[in-house]
Amino acid sequence: MATLQSIRKHGAFLVIVIGIALFAFIAGDAWQALQSNQNAQHVGKINGKKIEAQAYQQLLEEYTQAISFVRGTSSLTEAENAQIKDEVWNTLVSNSIIEDEAKKLGLTVTVAELQAVINEGTDPLLAQSAFRNQATGKFDRDVLMGFLADYQDMDPEIMGPEAVEYYTNLYNYWQFIEKNLMSSLLMQKYEALVVAAQISNPVAAEHNFNARNTNAEVAYAVVPYTSIADSLVKVSNADIEKLYNAKKELYKVDFETRGVKYIDVPVKPSQADRDELLAEVGEYATQLESEDELPALIRLANSEVAYSEVPVTKNGLPADVASRIDTAKVGLTYGPYYHQADDSYNVFRLLSKTQLPDSVQIRQLQIADADATRAQFLADSIYNELKNGADFAEIAAKYGQPSEAAWIATSNFEGAAIDGDNATYLNTLFGMKKGELKQLSLGGGHLIVEAVATTQPIEKYVAAVVKRTAYFSNETYADAYNKLSAFVADNQTLADLEANAEEAGYRLLTIGELSNAAHTIGGVQGTREALRWAFAADKGEVSQIFEAGENDHLLVVALADVHKAGYRPIEQFADMFRMQALNDKKADRIIADAKHVQSMQDALALSGVKADTLRRVNFASPAYVSKVPASEPALSGAVATLAEGTLSAPIKGNGGVYFVQVIKKNNGVAKYDAATEQKTLEATAARNINANSILSELYRKSSIEDNRYLFF
């Protein structure tokens, strides 16, 4: 059992006393969605293979449980849950793609290879796990092996339910890591195979060396495209279409999207709502002055700040309270007052100020027995032995309990509601001096605690705080809903919304490409139903009102466009290609006007010309021309081929048409070594070919269908 203590940051007593739940999360409302979608039980397809909703849900739970275990919490935000859903899907897709490729090549990962990685202990998945050596902070195979042995031998009847739960959760966490290690190793094998296929040759090596080692000082004359008015150049639809077709593959999308326009109405509290809340907080201010049962009063007031009988630092108090606490007097009530930063109404009563350590290091023994008299006798006996100089570690070993000391910091419990036995326990700990021994009877059990060390005392406070964020009433919400409902009833088409929204006081917002993999519309939480509607509606259709956010948003959506999978329409890029076509036409005009140019002097006489010099121009990197300004790869390429004193032909660049003359070429001090240069090229190729680039290419060639939005 001692192995467990090197894994856990805190002893079992923290699990018991503070009651951390590690394994309670069930992701989203997926099963409700499953029950309502009996005819569609698949969340998607990967290369023709259907992914069952139940299988995806199981992966979600495994991942969420692992995250919750590592964090020591079962509470995740909606945004965190959405991120987990995407990570699980992306992992599922990438693993499936790699497994298919590996199967074709006969690549596998053996148990022996997995064990070798565990023995080495340097894989990031292991380094970030809970199985670390406390002294080094690094993954420790012996800690893992010790835990697995303890898990196999554990006796639930002896250990108790809390320890059994922790062991079970930790074992499930290890299985999660082990499975991900197997997938990671397979990816590494495939990546290594692809990287090993990269080779170079002497010709490419010499060219690469010269491109990097040779640079030039050049004089240039440039006629910027901006020197010609757009009105002097005509661009046809055929010109735009030609440019689009040349780059068409860049605008291919493998999944459907929707173009939507929507009205988002955040419901805000009215002045009447604010006046009512201020009056309510004022009543609690009066009660705070005389009330003795403060925990009950704070709960009754629905305060957003939990009441703790354990002193906390300023970090454990809201910013507005912390800024007033030093000038507050013990026993007095402050407020009510308004705090603009969080739109809240507040009142607090300072109950005490005290100097206590921020952290204490303790070790502890737990004594429990079904027979209360026997438990008390045993606790007294152990306590007296320790008081008389018995060795703590020997006593702990005798009763099968850990003897390692653990630090408890105030930050571990700040912000939590703490009273009763929990408050008694923590107040005892933080009130102890170094070397002091205490015996406590809590919750029918007994604890013997020794303070091993404490930090320097700091200022701590106990305050009863009523904080209430301004919120709208049912009447205010109904008014906002009815107003929007009347507007929607009178505007049943997208054209109507576009024509009348602004006059009615609403903003019509636009999303050009809404994917069904999105989790929100316009960043508003709780808009999953609106997303489903968008992918089922007809173009031009207007939705009903969706209640979204934390029941504080009203949303109306109109479907503007349906973008099928495939090439995006040219209209989406017309403005960009029109600008490029304009520059191309201007370049042709400039080049035509410069037919007589035979020298740099001729180039400098051109209309609108700008001139300067550039230093250290080489083929390995694009030249940057500040006179335009623009990055000009074509300029670097042309300079590499010019001899000293030679004037170039017209060069069509990104910002204008150039004439370049090499003043001087310089060679670097490096000496050419063919073997070294070839290895450099191969290493560069290897850096450019990594797991992400490989997966992106495989993904592009795969058939992926993502229908999670129908379920999750």
C-alpha cells in the first residue's frame, strides 16, 4: 500500500475530509439524443467504416474520466466538454487512418515494444502521468509496477470504499495511458518509415549550398502596381475564372457547411430587476449584523461566495471584498454596494483576522472500528505511544498505514464551503506548531495528526459574503421573448430579416461557413439545437426562437447558403482574384511600356518608378522590398541567375515590375561538403514530414463523415 502514497499528492484523509469526487462525470446528454434517434445510431464514417454512437460515447467517458482524475475534479465546463468531444473524434479518426495504413504495410506494435517504452520511461504520455518519483518528479517504472501489484492484491474489505475507489480510478487511468501509448507507438513507426524514405542527391545538395552561401548586392528599379489607376485596366470574368481554375484544388472542402444569418438577443436585467435585487441584498445586510447561523444564511441568500469557517487569504475572496478587507473592522458589516466588474450587488461581514501559516506539512493515522469503545481505546493508546516518543513510521507500519508527510496549502480549499467536522479538522491543522501532535474525533472515526513543518504566518480572514450577480426576472425574459416572437412572426423569410432587423433594434449577424462540427453558433453556448436546425433547413428559411446560453440568450437563425462538399464557388473568391487579375494586367502594361529599356538609366526614367539597393539577396530566402512594400521570391530567383553588371529582363513581382542589376556577388566562408549537405537536406525533409503533416495528407485522401451533431 505504500506505493499508492508516492502517487497521491495528499493522503486518504483529504479524500475523506474534503470529499473530492474523481469519477462522477458522464459526458453531455448523449444518451437522450441516442434514444430520440433510433434510426440513426452512427456518429459518422471513417473510410466506409461506421462509427457507432455507443462506441464514441464510451471513448468520451474514458477520456473524460482520465481528465477528471488528473485534475481531481468532476466538474468540467461546456467549453471543456466540447474540446474533449473534438479531441476524442480527432484521435479516433487519426488512429483509424493510421491503423489502416499500418495494416497494408504489416506494421504492428508488440507487447515487448510497449514494455520497452515503459522501461525507458521518457515518452511524454508517461512523463505526464501520475506515476512519478516524488524526489525527481519524473516517471518511475517502480512506482507503476508497485501500484499494479498493490491493485492485484487489494482486499476491498480491509481497505475501505474510498481507497478502493481511488485504486480503481487509478487503474482505469493507467489502462487509458497504455491504450494511447500503443496508438502513439504505431504512429511513430509509420512516421519513421515515411521519414526514412527521404533521400537527397549531389546535384540538389550543391544547388542548396550555393543558394544559401551565395548572396548579392543589387540595384533595382520598380514600377509599383499602385502607380496605375484601377480604372485604366479592365478585368473580365474570364480573367478571374482562369486564376480560380489554376488554384482550384486549394478551395476544395470535403464536408458540407452552411451560410447562416442570425439574431442573438442577450437578455439583460431591467432597472426594476436591479432595484429589487439591491433591496434584497440590503435585507441580508441587516441579517448579517445579528445572525449567528451564518452558513445557513449564506445558503439562503444564494450567495455566489461559499461561507467557510476556515480562515483564507485574500486570494480566496472576491476581488471587490479583498480590496476592502484590510480597512474593514472585525464584527462590522460593509454594504450593500455595486461592483461593476462582475455586475454584482454585495455585502460582507468580517468575522476575524488572524496570522496563520499558508501551508502545513503533516502526517496522520486513521483509527476506525465498528466498536466505538474499542476504537477510542486504540486511538488513545497510539496517541500516548507517540507522545512518549514512539517512532511514527514504525507505528504506521504496524497498523498498515502510510507514514509519508504531505503538504496542505490554503489554496487547496479556498473557495469551498467548509464547516462542521471539515472546519474543525482544517482549523486544527493550521493552528498547530511544528512537531505538535493532536488527536481528533471526527465523523465517528479518530485521527492522530503530527505537524511536521509549517510556513511563515500570513494574514488570513473569515468573512461572510453575500454576492449576487444582477439577473433578469421572469417578466423581463418574457418581454424580450414576446418582442422577438412578434418580430419573427412578421418576418418569415431571410429577405424580411435583412430588410427589417435593424429598424426593429436587432443586429443580423453572419457566419459564412458553419460546420456541423461546430459546437456553438456565434460563440453562444447551448445552441446545439439551432445547429441541427441549420443543417436540416431549406435555403432562405427562418427558424423558431431557440433559448440558448445559460437560459439568457434568445436566438433566431436564417439559412442563407448551402455549401455542398466539393469546390467552393468562384463567387466567394472573386474579389481576391479580381485584385490579382488587376495586378497581372498592370504588369503586362508596365512591361509593354518598358520595351525600350536597355540599361538601369532607362528603367529609372519610367513613369512612377522607385529605386534603391538591396544587400545580401540570396536564393534561399525571398527578398523584402520596403519601397513597395512586398516580399518578392521572384526577385531572389532572378538574382541567382544574373552575372555581375548584368541588367535583368522585366520581373513580375507581387508589388510591381522590377529591373535588377547585380552590383556584386559574394560567396560565404563555408566550404562545400557533399555528404554533409545531403544529410542536411534529408534532415530538413524529415522536419517537414511529421505526424501532423502525414495525418493531414492521409486525412485529405480519406473519406470522413462526421455526424456527431445529430447526437452530441
